[in-house]
Amino acid sequence: MKNAVRMGALIAIAAASVAGCGGEIGSGTTTSTTTGKASATAAQPSAGQQPPATQAPGATQAPDAPGTVAPAPVTEAPAETSAPDTSAPNPAPANDIRGPGRCIDPASTGVQNALSRLGGSWVASQASADQPGNCGQLLWVRAVGGNSAGAPIHILFFSDGKWLGTATSEAYAFTYVTGASDNAVTVDYKWLVADEPFAAPQGGPATITYTWTGSKVTMSAPLPTEVTQPHR
């Protein structure tokens, strides 16, 4: 009888324990756990799916700490430039034939350039004596191609600062400018007759006037054969 009563008590206690566990499940613990699992599952990406990219916030410079001084910006020193030299005069133009107090200067760059175009070694021995303010339309320079008395001579013509060319295509000895006007130059040509010294030719002179027309230089007469073909 005592055993039967003890067994009944144990059964009652076991029933009460089961009833208590059933109450805890019904109170929502299971539901909450399931919901949490569902949420966790939704947050996980499916197989093969990459998580959405997120853009990193722009970098910002931390403000200077109180009491610090920002460094001064580095600037490059300007390049040093020398002041222009105003003491030296400007160089003369390449074809300037003028000179101090002269309309044409044998030593000018323009005359020297003209001489260099003749080939060989030529030296300007004489030139027009015109002065600024009274320059003729036709200016001249006498050029000698040697040191002997019988050296070849060219007469170069210039107008308005430009070289026009030589009086003749060939250079001839014993050639002298004997006169000039505003637009004309007179040249005497002499030649050897016999065995006289070169310093005193006896032939001639043949006087030729060269005139500037505004576009070209004309020759008053052709040279005699005694000049162009000496000793024939």
C-alpha cells in the first residue's frame, strides 16, 4: 500500500514538470527563436551573390590641433633676369649704307655686304661725298681688287640704301669717278697704249655717264674695245 502511494506521488510530480515545460513553449520562446533565425537567414547573401558594395566616406583632413601653426606654403623663387644693356647702341641693319655725317660709308655693313658678293678680295677706296639731308638718288662706291696700279676696279651703285649692282659686268683697271649729280655719275676709263707704267696710262679717257631712271641705271655709251680688250 505504501508503495502504491509513493508511485502515485512520483507520477504526479512528473506530470507537473511536463505541464510546466509546455507553458514555456507556448509563451513565445520558440516563436522568437524561429523569427531570429529567419532574420539571420535573410541577412545572409545567397550562394554566389556578392554583398552590395558600399562607398567609403570621403577622406577628411583632421583639423589642426590647438596651439599648432600651419606650415607656410613652399614657393619657388622667381628666375633672375638681367636688365637690358642700354649703353650700347643698337646694331646697324644688315644693309645700312649710312655713316656718321655721310649718305654712304665705305665701312658700313651695307657696302661691305655688297663687296662680299663680288667674290675675291675687294676694298672700297672712295665713295660719294653726299651728306645727310642732301643725298643723291644715285650713290657710288669705287672698289679695288688688289694692291697694284693695274688692279681691277668696280664701280658700285646704290639708291635709297639698296645696292643696284656694278657699272659693268667686268672689272677694268684705270677706272675713275670724275663727277656726280643727283641721279648721275660720270666715270672715266683709261688704258695702256705702249710700254708706259701702269701708274700713268696714256689711252683715253673714255667718259661714260651712268644715269638712274628710278628703276634702272642706263649707260650713255658702250665702252671702247681698248678698255674691254686691252693689248689687242
